[in-house]
Amino acid sequence: MGAHGPAKGLMRWVTTTNHKDIGTMYLWFSFAMFILGGAFAMIIRAELFQPGLQIVEPEFFNQMTTMHGLVMVFGAIMPSFVGLANWMIPMMIGAPDMALPRMNNLSFWILPPTFALLASTLFMEGGAPNFGWTFYAPLSTTYAPDTVTFFIFGVHLMGASSIMGSINIIATVVNMRAPGMTYMKMPMFVWTWLITAFLLVAVMPVLAGAVTMMLMDVHFGTSFFSAAGGGDPVLFQHIFWFFGHPEVYIIILPAFGVVSQIIPTFSRKPLFGYDSMVYATASIAFLSFIVWAHHMYTVGMPIAGELFFMYATMLIAVPTGVKVFNWITTMWKGAMTFETPMLFCIGFVFLFTVGGFTGVMLSLAPADFQYHDSYFVVAHFHYVMVAGAVFSMSAAVYYWLPKWCGKMYDETMGKAHFWISFIGFNLTFFPQHFLGLAGMPRRIPDYALQFTDFNTMSSIGAFIYGASQILFLFNVIRTIVAGKPTSEEKTWDGAEGLEWTVPTPAPYHTFTTPPDVK
Amino acid sequence: MAGHSNTDYETYYVPEQSKLAIWASLTLFTTLFGAASVLNDQTFGEPGQETNSWFIFLVGLVLFLATLFVWFRQTIIENRAGMNSSQLKHSYVIGMQWFIFSEVMFFAAFFGALWYVRNLAGPWLAGEGEAGRMNDLLWPGFEYTWPMMETPQDAIGGVGNQITANNGVMTGPERNLSFPGWSNVGHWLPLYNTIILITSSVTAHIAHLALLKGNRKGQNLWLGITVALGLAFVYLQYLEYHEAYVEYGLFLNSGIYGTTFFMLTGFHGFHVCMGAIMLLVQWLRSTRSSHFTPEDHFGFEASSWYWHFVDVVWVGLFLFVYIL
Ligand SMILES: [Cu+2]
């Protein structure tokens, strides 16, 4: 092999094949998207601060809810975990790099132009996509703005990126483990990503199929989603949610993996019930394929369908419960300390469980007729997406940042970030449960007067939560620029795993010859 | 540090730098941006306006294909230079297998849509069960049959009588391409296409067996026959489409029958073309450059897996689109 260190300048990043470089690019890109999607959220909450229309037009408000969802799901959360997978999986299984390094670079470099295009639709004639991140037909076909075509090809590109990224992860985990690293010795993060990658390869093509059908309906007069020609708009919902439900596990399973790495470290005990964690993850993945229509109870399905999807959905609470109990049991009687990553993980366990319980409430078909399309649903999935995925991502950054850059972050600032996030988050989303139960629909720019107080609280909470992310950014940059250097291989004394056996900061190439795993 | 010598471990080849990815990314993006602009001009644009959408699309496409050519070429050169450890070769195998799985799921979406409209949406539109209660109001007189020759819009006398959103005219076909009965089966192109594709899967397998025995001549011959059969399939499919458009009054927008028929057979035909090109490349490599050995022939193997996959999809199509 040629040079051992990275090349210099911009071309290092453009031409790199190194899993750490690519992981870093994914992480920074996803943070940029997090800020962009967050800005959209701030506009939404500013408009909802009080009743009446004050800041934006309803048409623009719809574009904001749509773009917020799309950017956060496809631009922020998913790429952030792919970045983490790139950085950590090769180091955790003792591999020299990802299995297909050039394709790895391609998976990343598809994303920036795609999201630049998606964001630029805001300035195009007719405005950005305005049909919600679920882009139901006929809103996204008959009534769509002209920019829907760019949206469709954007989804194709993101899908291609995700599929290539996932195939790479599967090939890496299946083929690149160091001798002795059997499947049942793999760190939980690797397991959860292996299963996530399988889900991605299975459902991203289905999403590609859905947008392709939209494209044909919009431009070629086909009638997939048009009853007049013998199709059905509800068909769109079935195909979308066949992708969409596994998608929420694509987002949350890597988060489970992160939490399963961090809680044992700061409890100074091995993960309780490792095997059951693996089986629970696999069960959740399997169940995710047979529950999609729980998003469609009110659409007019036959009663047998309602019952099947209701019971199947409730079943998911079982493996999820196994996981929550395992995390708590791992902490039980452990010599616990509460550094920032651990705080975020404990926050995760509490708040994700709240989101899980509201999920069980929503799974009940008769009750869902009340909650459907209300702020209760908004509260539910933000407990899972923000307090679940984003909290665990913050935990991961604090946990591995010293290993990545050889500098220690500021613990006080980290803890402040956690507590401000925790308070801001709950202030934003807890009142939304009440708003939804009281009947406030989602995706509206104006609301009835009785919803004012909770909305004002929610908006204040959102501004606090948003501000706390600036603190996060500041802390990370400060660490990289001026953090206290550390060269301990093991940053945390309770940490286990191969990534803690390599020098700190992790050298550009690790494990060019595989380690021996006992 | 690289260059450790570990006798029982081959170094996994990780190219240090590569411009391939950024080229592929930017050219693919340009292609799709151009394609979207072409479609938007056509559907939403002013008639007769001048745009450079086609130019953007074609430039992107040519450069993207060129990038792919260079990329695959480089991969082959690396392998022939002995840079690929057996572990890396296995990574390629896994990559191809999961890529084919993703293609299976893409087709599953379209087969699923076909199943849904035939078994659920169609009967509901015709008033069956709870979900069909609105039939009297929305589509009075619509009867469900498959192939759907009369759309709900036809049944109520055209788009003017429609009380739901106007998505344009959606008229059923004049004739369909389903099984025409035993007396006419001799003129039924899909039957010939089925025979051709299944034969081509067999010939691809024979070529593989010849390759495993080191029989270069047999390999070239049978692989060549496979490619020829693939091209014959594409030609017959073209004839069928021509017949549909010119004689049968069956168009892409002929209601849900035309929609599902052309989308399923169209995507399949596109994949046949891709598969045939892949096999043709392997044939050229084998005949002109004597690539492939009985132990090392991943390019051939991957292409033939792809070919078998395309064949299996056709069997599904033949059953669910043409016969049942
Ligand atoms: Cu769901």
C-alpha cells in the first residue's frame, strides 16, 4: 500500500476511501441537515406560538412541515447513524476498513447534491414539496407543486445511497470480522446495524417503487393512485407504509445499539441479557414488516385488517420491553457514574419508553380513531425520534469523541447540554399530548383559542431545545480545536470492546492485520 | 500501519484515493436533474419554450456511463493484477447478492400493487363489501373484470360525469394481451418470450459449466447464444409493444390494466437489457481478452445470477400479468 496518512486539502475528503474520513463527513453532513431541519422546526413553532397567522402563509407552512420531516429523517438522523457505523463498525469487529471502500465514498457523495436540490426547491416556482413527509397521493400527484419531480428523483438518489451504504455494512459485518469475532460476540451496535442494513435493503427499493408510481401518475397519465382509472389512492398508503414502518426501526435500532454500548460502560457491568437483546432486535425487525397498516386505521380497511394489524403491532411491545428491562437490569447494582453520554442514555431509556407507551395507545384501532392525525401522534413520534434517536446520537458523539480526535470534551458544558435539551424537549413535546387529546389536528398553521397555552409552552420549549444544540456544536468544535488532549486507549474505565484497544486518537488505519479475539 | 507481513493473512486491498465516486455521484445527479427537468418541461412547461433540459440529461448520462465503464474496468484490472484477496472477492459476492435482493424488493412493490388492484381495489370500486358502499354515488354501473377493459370513468360516461378530482382522461384499452385461448396460442408472443428466456437461463448455466471445466470454446459459444436469446426477447417485446399501441389500442395510460401491464413488463424489459449488456461484456472479455479461469470468474458469475433473477421475474410476470 502507498501513503499511510491522509492526503492534504479538500481532495482528501472528495477522493477518500477511508472509513473514518467518510464517517466524519457523514457526521458533519447530518449535523448540518439537523440545523437546517431544526430551522424549519423553529419557523413552525414560531408560527404556532399564538393563534392566528403572523409569520408565514399557510402554503409556506405546509412546505415547512414537509421539509422539516424529510430533512430530519433522510438528511439528519439516517446519515448520522451511517456515519457512526462507518467510524465504529470496522474498529469494533477488527476490520481494516469497510468492505467496499470506493462505493462507501459514493454513498456519501450522493447526499450533498441531493439535499442541495431538495432545499433549492424552496426557491423554485410553485414552492417546495408541501404534501407532508409521507407524501400521500393525491396530494403528491394530482395536487402536487411542479417541484414534485425533483423530490421524486431526490428520493431515488437517497435510496440509492442508502442501499449502497447498507450493502457495504452487510458485507463488512458478514465478511470482515477478525478471527474469533463470532456473531454472538459482536458488540450490540454492530448487531443492530446489521439488522438495520437488512431492513434498508428490503424497504428502500419499495419506496423507490412508490415514488416511481407517483412519477408515472404525474407525467404519463397512469392510474396507480387514481380510482377513475381503476387504481386507488389508498394503495399509495399501503406501499408507503410498507417502507415507512420498517423505516422507523431503521432509525431507532442503531440508537438501541448505541445505548447498549454506553449503559454497560458507565454501569461497569456487562450488558444484561446479550442474547435476548439480539433476538429481540431480530424479532422487532421481523414484526416491522407486518404492521404497516396501523398508520391507516381510519382509511376504511376491512375489520379483519384492522384486527390483524392491531394485534401484530401490540406484539412489538414485547421485544421492545425486553430491551428496556435489559437496560435497566444492566444498571441495577452497577457502580454507576453519570458522565454526559450516560445522562443522555438514561434520558433515552425514560423518554423512549414514554414514546413506546404512547405507541401502544396508538396501536389500539378503536382508540386511534380519536388520536389519528392529531398532535398526540406528533408528540408520540417526537418522543421516539428526538428523545430516542437524537439523544442516543448525542450520547454517541460524547462517548466516542475522545477516541475520534484524542481530545476530551468539556464535561460541564456537556451536562448543561443534556439538561437544557432534556427540559426543552419535554417542555416542547409533553404538552402536545394534551393538545392532541383535546383535538388539535397536526399540520395546521392556526388553531382554536383554547389550545393557546400549551402551544406557547411548546414553542418556548422548542426554542430552548434548539438553543441547546448550538451549545452542543460549540462544545464539539471547542473540543476539536482546544480540548484537553488525552492519549489513554480506554477513555472510560468501564468500556469494553476492540475500539478501546487501539491508540487514542484512533490512527488513520486500524487493524490492517486483524487482532486476535478471544 | 500497512505492510505488516502476517503469513496466514492476506492484506485486504483498500484503494487509498479514488476520483471514481465523486464522478459517479455528480454525473448521476446531473442525469437525474436533467431527466426531472425534461419531464417538468413536458408536463408543466409552456408549449414551444426553449430549455436545455435534454442537453443536461444527455451530458449527465454519457458521463455517468463513462464513469461506470472506467470504474468496472479498474476493478477488473485490479483483480487481474492479483490485488484482490479471497476475502475481498467474497465482499463482491455478498455485494451482488444483496443488490439482487434489493431488485427483488423493487419488483415486489409492483407485483404487490397488481395484487392489490386486482383483489381489493377493483372489487371495492364495483361496490363489493363495506368498502364498496360509495359505488352507487361515485361509479354507478362500474363492473369489475380483469383485464379491466372499462375503467370506472368509462362506466359513468367519461371524465365529465366524475364527481371526484379530475386526473384526466382514463379510458380502458380496446384489447388486452392476456391468454387468448388454446386456438390462438400460436400467435401469442408472451409464450415465445417465456420459452426464449427459460432457454437462455439454461444456456447461461451450460456456459458456466463449460467455464468450470476450463472449456473456453464451449463457454464462449453458450454465452454467445445466451446473449442472442436475450436480444431476441427484447426484439419480441418490442414487437408486442408495437402491436399493443398500433393494433390493440392498449397504451400506458389505458386505465389500471395498461398501467400495470406496461410498468411491470417495461421494468422487466429494462432489466433484461441491463442483464444482456452485462452478459455481452462478459462475452467480450472472454472472447477478446481470455478473461476468467475456473477458479476466478466473478464478473461472469454475477452476470449470470442477474440473468437468472430476470428470468424468475419473467415467470412471475407470465403467470400474474398474462395468464391468471
Ligand atoms: Cu408504524
